[in-house]
Amino acid sequence: MSMTQHENKVFQTAANNAESLRQILVDAAVKAGGSSTTVTAAIKTAEAAYFRSVIASAVANGIEAGVWREGLFELTGSRT
């Protein structure tokens, strides 16, 4: 698991919880199976939720969220 290390422990905890949930959701999507389109869509949804959660925590904690916004944009075409 990729762990976030940050001096702001509230943000760090939120980001790590988001990553844990992302991994659970991706694993569940793969195990549920179905067409590759279905699995890919479920994984993309999990990834987008991760980025949005980390962005929300960053904003709430006064942390620059640009890198996560860019990741979300590359995934979905949206920065929000």
C-alpha cells in the first residue's frame, strides 16, 4: 500500500484512509469480474473517489491540492 507521509496528521490519516478504501474497491471490482469494460469502469470510479477524497482533505487542511487535481484530471477530464 502506498502511504502518505505529511506533517499535517489529519490530512495524512485522511489520505491513507482514502488509499485503503481505493485498494479495497479495486480488489472488489476485480473479484466481481464481468466484462473488461465493467471492471475498468468500477476501477476508474474507485480511483476518482480516491482523488476527490484527498483533494477535499487537502483543501480542508490548507494544503495545496494541485498534484491530486492533475491526477483526477488525467483520469476523468475534470479537476473537481
